[in-house]
Amino acid sequence: MHISILGTGYVGLVTGACFAEFGLTVTCMDMDAARVEQLTKGHVPFYEPGLAELTTKGYKAGRLSFTTDFHHAVDTATVIFIAVGTPSRPDGSPDLSSVDGVARSIGQHMTGYKVVATKSTVPVGTATRVRDIITEQQTKPVAFDVASNPEFLREGSAINDFMRPDRVVIGTDSERATAILKELYRPLYLIETPFIVTNVQTAEMIKYASNAFLATKISFINEVANLCECVNADVQTVAKAMGLDKRIGAKFLHAGAGYGGSCLGKDAAALVHTGSHAGSAMPLAATTQQVNAQQRIRMVEKIRDTLHGVQGKTIALLGLSFKPNTDDVRDAPALVIAAHLLREGCTIRAYDPEGMEGACKAVPGLIGCNDAYDAMKGADAVVLATEWNQFRNLDLARMTALLRTPVMIDLRNVYDPERIAAHGIHYVSVGRPAAGANPFQPP
Ligand SMILES: NC(=O)c1ccc[n+]([C@@H]2O[C@H](COP(=O)([O-])OP(=O)(O)OC[C@H]3O[C@@H](n4cnc5c(N)ncnc54)[C@H](O)[C@@H]3O)[C@@H](O)[C@H]2O)c1
């Protein structure tokens, strides 16, 4: 079967490369000509483990192709996935202009039956909106079905998430579309992946409810962490014990600098917006967002308090992407924290294994370094903001030799406080007691 993906970003390219691996013929379309040209030359425009190899494999096998041509993408495919961006507007509502744009193009170019499935995260009602736009744009009536097939992959482990998902959600009122979409995912049937087949509204809601719930878990444990700091408790032990309760689960209970990236915040905000429009307020999701924004500010305060002010100080900032194993710096907590510190007169020597280019563009004052140790040279403290594996086992002797003052502020609770303090380093983390003497503390 021939399918097309409109929008070849993180979701679109992973979807295309994985479906090609399933044996389908896939056309990935994007309006960004430079991106398409890069892809046809074998360059994946962002970092995602394993994606360059899978893309090259599909391309060389002739199952995966790239184009800027809407007509070609629409005309050749039986199933068209919409995977364009749906960023937040200032009021929290998702900007659906790209979805509307591709829907118009689908309507103008289709000449035979299609299943049009949204993979982009879109609010309830969007499938109906897509159906209306396509119908409006058709010059003569051609049959088609719309479906919602939300994507749950996580950047950094996207291929595995696509190939071995916890579930596949298909929302449509057409039996024909259901059968076609199930056929695409047949390899996942073989590994007994649960399929949720439902109506479009429910499928659209599943994605938002899932992301808002994950965001809530993170904000909840961060709130608990902040309380732990006031009462001398250890949030890591609290979270571990909570997570052993099967009703709660251990995932997304890591206290830290809060969530970031292009999805959780955007989707929680969109759910709040949908709620207010539908006359059913979502105060929990709204508060989750507030707690997350405050958590970033708390991290700035933590750094400021530890160093007794940051003006004139130098910080080695390790980790800039919103999470490890991606170069994506969209709404990255590390960058929000960095921007605050720079405004307060701090110098920041920064390093990230993959996110340097995007980070230095987004926050111009950063001094880009070659590696973690280069960043530490002459710094007053190390701040660990994103827990890349490279930062999990730093050479502590080398670190103390490079730093001006031996201070580590671990915003991801990667290290054992006593072990760091045993190396003569003052250690501060999130929701756990500090360890070692603070060189900035007056005697
Ligand atoms: N990134 C994730 O981890 C993730 C996970 C699940 C769901 N989602 C959702 O998937 C959607 C896409 O996210 P993403 O991170 O892949 O975005 P992205 O910004 O990486 O990619 C979007 C792509 O769409 C292209 N595009 C925009 N308008 C277009 C148009 N009119 N015609 C053709 N191409 C167009 C852009 O050039 C870009 O390449 C969003 O709705 C997002 O919420 C993202």
C-alpha cells in the first residue's frame, strides 16, 4: 500500500521511516524545500537515535521518498497522515493553520478515495473541521474518510516507541478506514499491541488527556519535592515508595526542573482552552502548568541562593535540550533557567551533546563549549540541567581541579549527595537535603 505523510518533522519522519520498515511505500512531504533536499541527500535534519540509519535504509530500498509536491503526495497515496506542527497560541489554543493548509491542499489534489488521518495532536473537533475543509475544496465530489490516529512516541526513543507502542489509537466512524488503518499497523498486531478503536472525538481526547496527566504527575512530584526541602525529607525515596504502588506507577515521578519540549506544556494548555470553550473548566491541568512554570523559577532561586547571588559568577551548564537523546530545545527548562541567569549578570559556559546549535540560537548569550570539562573551566559551579548519560559519571577529581569553587547543583537528582560531598564538593539537588560545605556560605 502507498501512504503519504504531510509534514516531515520529528513525528512525520519517524512515522514515514517506520512504516517504510513495515514494508509500505511511503512519500514524506514537507513544504520546507531545504529540509526535503537535505533528506534526499541522506541528511536527517535533527538528532534522533537510529533515525538516520532507518531513513537511509528505506530510501535506498525505494520504499521511502521525499517531496515538496502536494499533488504527488496526495494523488499517489491511499492513506494520508497529517503530521504538521500545532504550536500553542498565546491564549493556549493550538494553532491549526498548518492543519487547515494541508487539508485544503488534500481537497484540491485528491482524485480517488483516501483515508485522511491526523497524527498531529489536535483538539476535539479537528477531524470534523478537516472533513469540512476537504469537502469545500473539492471541485467534484470524491469519497474519503477522516480518522484520528494520535502519536505517542517520545523524542529520544521515538523509533522504539513507534515499533513497540503501548497502544495504537484509531478514531473513525468508517469501517473501511478502520480496516485500512489496521492493515497498516499489521506488524504491531503480531506483537500483540493493544488497539483502541473508537470514534474520532474520543481518539482526539485520549492524546490530550494522556499528556496532561503525564504533566500533572511531574508537577505533583515537583511540588512534593519542594515540600521535602522544607521538612528535611528525601523526595527520591518518597517517589520510589510511591511508585511501587501499582496504582501509581514509577514513571514520571522524577523531581527536577519541570517538564519541557514541544508537547506536554502545549497539550496541557490546549486541554485547558478546550475545557473553557466547552464550558467544563480544567483547573487541575491549569494548575499543573502554573506549578511547572514556578518550578523553573525555583531552580533559578536555588542556583542564586547557593552561590549567594549570580552576578559576576560563572556557571558550567550541562544539558540544554529539553531531555536527553534529542537535540530539541523547544521550551527546554535549561534554556529558560539560562536566560534568567544571564539577565542577572551571570556568565554561562554551556555544553550539550546534540543541542548546542539550537540552544545558542535560542539564547544568544551562552558560551558554547566543547564538552562538559571545557564548560567547567574556571566556573563557580556546575549546574546539571538535562540528564544525558555522558553526565551521569563525571570525573569528580577532574571536575574539582577545573572549577574555581567546588559546587554542583544537580537539577535532575542524578548523583548521590554523600558521594559528591566526599569529594569535597558542595552538592545541591531537588527535594533532597544538600551535602558538603558551601564555599559561598559565610563561616
Ligand atoms: N515531537 C513529539 O515528540 C511529538 C509526539 C507526539 C505528537 N506530536 C505532535 O505531532 C505534531 C508534529 O510535531 P513535530 O514535533 O513533528 O513538529 P515539527 O515542527 O518537528 O514538524 C512539523 C513539520 O511540518 C512541516 N509543515 C508545516 N506546515 C506544513 C504544510 N502546510 N505543509 C507541509 N508541511 C508543513 C514543517 O516544515 C515541519 O517540517 C504536533 O501536533 C505535535 O504535537 C509530537
